[in-house]
Amino acid sequence: MDPDGGDLPADDDVSADDDVSIDLRGPLETRARLVRAAAEVFREKGYTGSRVQEIARRAGFTSGALYAHFDSRAELLAEAIAVENGRMFATLSAGLGATEQIDPRSVAASLARFVELDFSPTDKLMLDGFAICTRDDEARGRIAGSVGELLDRLSQSIGQMDALDGSTIDVDPGGVAYLLVAFMSGVAALRAAGLADRVPDDIEAVLGGFLDQLGAGRRSDGAGGRVADVGA
């Protein structure tokens, strides 16, 4: 019986003992290989159309090896989405670098680059995951956990962004992180709907103005004055 409670389609043409090795672009640990294979299968066939046996076979393992690392398909989906989120938000991470104080202009440029991307399999996986959350309690809980970790990382980075004392960015970096994740998720949904041509002509300036309104700029210069903010 499938650990998911029998909700996976039967897989008559694939044996649970099949062990077909494939090239996944370099050596990876077993769990990482399974997550990568799962992401590929979920992107291609969706959550409901995926089969545990196919995921295991694509990773080069047996179904038993998969169940040794994941107790359900929902757990596997959540981890696959967490990994894909890391790629999806890579352009934003370029603006939220390791500098002591993050330049809001770089953040605006990174967001603009993300907006201008084409619809991708990563978008598809994320949106499919959100759809599953509306009808699968376990998936909702696990995906909420993975997205919550992303929010925490962004909140920490935004807390280092140059911002005016007392501004929204300065006082509530977690709230700004929420807005950014919601914004980027919405962008992915609009891309999926074929509305990429509705992006503002100068999206970077629009985003820079948005950050400016939230208080992006420079903190006190140490001499009682302030350096001009991002919109100056």
C-alpha cells in the first residue's frame, strides 16, 4: 500500500524493484537526487499525475530507497518546492547579497530581472504546489514550512538593507519579505496566464519607487545628517 494512503495512480509498467541509473549532472547525495528527480517529474506531470516509482527510477534508485528518506509524497513535493524556490529567487538574492548593508538599487534591479524572465518549469512547480495546498492538508503544512523558511531568510536579509530609521523596511523587515514573496509569486501566476506583456515599460524605476516608499535609502551617516535615499 502506498504511504500516501493510496492516492497515487497505479504503476503497472514499472516495478518497485527497478533500479535504473541515470546521469543527474554530477554526483549527489541520495536525498538530493530524489528531490531533483521529483521536481522534474512534478514539473512534467503535476503532483496528481506523478508516480513514486517513476521518481525513484529517474533518480536511479528503488521505491524502497525513496521511502527510506521521505514518508509521503507531500513531504517530497514540499522539499522539491523549497529547492526550486532557491532557484526562482536567485535573481533577488543577487540584490540581497552578503554586504553589511544592502543597496536598495540592487534589489530593484534584481526584482526587475525576475519580472522579465519567461515562464519556466520552476514557476509551474510552485503554482502547482500552491494549488495542491487548497485540497491537501499535509501538503499545505509542509509547503507552508518551506515557504516560511524562505520568508525568514529574506526577512534577515532585508533587515540589513539600507533604510531610513523608523521606516517600514527598518521596523518590519518580515512584513516587507512577505510583500516581496507575494509579489514574485503573483508575477509567476501572471506569466502563467500569458500576461507578461503587461509589465510596465520601466519596471526597475517602478520597483525603485516602491522601495523608496517603504523607506529604502541610507541610514544616518554618523554625523547627524542623512545620505540621499534611493529615489533621489
